[in-house]
Amino acid sequence: MYRTQILLIVLLTMAFSPFSACAQDNATVQKKESTGAIINFINNDRIHDFGTMLVNGSDEYKFEFVNSGSAPLVIKEMHGTGKGLNMPAFKLLVSYPQGAIGPGQKGSITVMVKALNEPGSFKSEVYVTSNATGPKYRLLLVRGNIVTEPGSVAPKNADTSNTSQFNNPVVGNNTR
């Protein structure tokens, strides 16, 4: 009787162990597949202050990121929008990787600001559209001051001091 019980327990354990192993393997595979591409900015760096720039000057900054997901990351589109009234004339040029960034690989987004012929303060949001999981749009913020000569102060025409709305710079839906 005792031998029969032990034999039955051993047989039941052997019979059900492949199913539990398969279930665990399937759960692991599903978890890896559902992770997808994940864009993580290094040091959570999504805000850059260009400081003071001269009229007709330019400056650039690289936002570095890593794809910490399990699928290739593809940046589909990027565009910038100005914030504030009466901002000075400036041009925002954005370059980003055109191909896929594999899992674990790094990439960078370069934002160049060209200050045109007006002094003042500027603030611009840069929307990143990609196949990354999570929010549909990732948001970068750039800001700065444009002056006519070194050492001068930019007129106050755009509020660049308050960044509370950009502490968590992620936008879920595009309302355009």
C-alpha cells in the first residue's frame, strides 16, 4: 500500500510537470513578445536649456536613448511646436535615426536651434512618434534666450522659467 501511494505520487508528478513547464515557457515567451520596443532616455534627459544664444547663431543638443525592449525601435516621425506668445523667430531642426534600433542598442536625437533675427525667449516641444510601447508620443522640451549681443539680456516674451508642466513630459494623444 505504501509503495503504491509513492508510485502514484511519482507518476502524477511526472505526468503534470511537462504541462507546468510548458505553461511557464509560454508565459515567458508572451511576456517577452508583449514587451516590444521601449525608448528610455539616458538619465531621463528630456529637457534641455540652450541658455543664451546670439541672433543669427545656432546650437545643437543630442538626446541619447537606449531601446530597453525586446523588439526593434523605429522612430516614425518627429515634429516641434512653439510655446508662448510673441516668441522670437527661430528654426528648429531635428534629426533622428532613420533605421531600426535593435534591443539594447543606443541612439540619439539631435535638436538644432537656429536663432533668426529677433531677440527673445523661446520654448519648443518636440514630439517623438515611434513604435515603442506605452504612450503614443514621447515629448522633449527645448528652451533658451536669443540676444542681439553678448552679455545682453533677452526680453521677456515667452515664459521659459516654469517647467512644472514638463516634469513628466509624455503626451498620450495628439489633439491635432
